[in-house]
Amino acid sequence: MTLLNELITLNADYAAAIDDDRLEDWPSFFTEKCFYRITTAQNHARGLPAGLVYADTRQMLVDRVLSLRKANIYERQAYRHLIGLPRVESEDNGIVRARTSFAVLRIMRTGETEIFASGNFLDELARVDDQLLLQRRDVICDSQRIDTLLALPL
């Protein structure tokens, strides 16, 4: 399988895990020591490190899913990811850097569907046991206005 096909498959499987409410599978797309952040394009351009969602280990992602399932209270909703084709920006020392555009539709329990988020995934990926995994995913949202109902991962 070519690198491009691996990236396409990884992104498709990643989105399906979230969209199909298999959130417990979501952390498995990341290396043990990883970085995941959702931020705005404006904050990213300014180099501001804070994120709306932030994790720096796979265990933090597992904990986030556990809290979504057991502790957090939020209106029932589902996502549908629309993922663009990834663009490989570099590949050196076993690390692949890629950029992939996305849009996420949010479907509320009422059936209302809206464009919830759009932007780019800025990824660093590493091969672990012959599998390409996310070592870092910065989810850079185009809009600086993010709904406070951001519960599920993007």
C-alpha cells in the first residue's frame, strides 16, 4: 500500500470510529506518547499553545472517552466527517507530516444537521509495529467561533 493510501485509510477509519460512536476505538489511532489539540486557525497562526481540547498521551484520550461516556452531560449528537485527500508535506527520519482538510456535520437528536466545524488536520505520523499512527494531530478549525457543545473529538 502506498503512503497516500495508508493516510487515506487511516483518516477514513479514524472518522468512522467517531461517526459510528465507537469512541473507545479512537485512542488506538495514536501512539502512546502523543499530542492531540483542537484550536482555531487564529490561535494557531499566533503560535498560542492553548487548545479547546488538549491531550499529550493516549491515556488522556482514553480518559476523555471515559468521561464522555460516564461523567459529562451533553445533548445527544452525532458527527459525520467529510475528509479531503491528505497532502504529504514531508517524510524524514520515519516521521510523516501531512495536512488534510475536513468538515464535520453535527446531527442533533432533533434531526437538525449543521456544519459544525471545518479546517485542517496537521499531522505527524510514526510507524509503530508496521502500522502508521498519529504521533501528533493538531485540529485547526477555520472559525474562531467554536460551539461550547464541543464534546466529541473532531
